[in-house]
Amino acid sequence: MDFLKRLGFYLVGLSIGIVFLMVFFKKKSDETGVSFCYLPNCRTLKDIRSKQLSYSDEINTMLLNKSLDSTDINGFLWDGEVDFGNSDTKSAPCKTYLIEGELKEKPAVLTVRNCRSKAVIERISLEN
């Protein structure tokens, strides 16, 4: 068997295997809610989302005034980028994370205190 024929069989088998894995993992993540978060940003946001959320007085006031919606906060927790350089990740009872995202198409920063059993949304500040 010449080299091009072996390469063709190899590529066909590799393609079938990749398609099978993509379908298998896609179906698994859709049905069971399992996702593969190995990077620090994804793991931190997933940890915060998995806990009971509570809001500070400032956030509660913004929610009551309708200047902020819970879907805006969910946008930060799903699509945001954690700023590990400015976050306090070494504090003992609760770690404080700064999550960068967009609020009404403007850059903003969400401050979250992540404790063992709950996450407290402390403030949202708009960037210039």
C-alpha cells in the first residue's frame, strides 16, 4: 500500500473520530449541563454561578430603580473576564473578584465577594 493511500485512510478515520467526539461532547454538555472549564476565568465564573447570589444594598437599589437588571448581572457571570491582577484572591473567608464586561454596551466592572456558600454582588462601576 503506497503512502498516499495510507494517509487517506488515516485522515478518513481521524475525521470520523473527531466528528464522533464533537457530537458526543456536545450532546453531553447540552443534556446534563456538564461543561469543561479548565481555564481559571471559566472555573471562577462557574464557581460563582453555582452559588446562591445575594446583592449589596447598592445593587438592590439599582435593581429597584430599574437601572440594572438581573440579566445584566448574568451577562457578567457568563461572558465576563475576571481581572485576576486587581482581584483579591488571597483573602481568608471570602475572595473578591473584579469581572470586566459590558453594561448597556459600555465597559463596566462587577465586584463580587465569593464566599464558601454564597456569592455577594457588591457593586458595578462603569469605566470611561
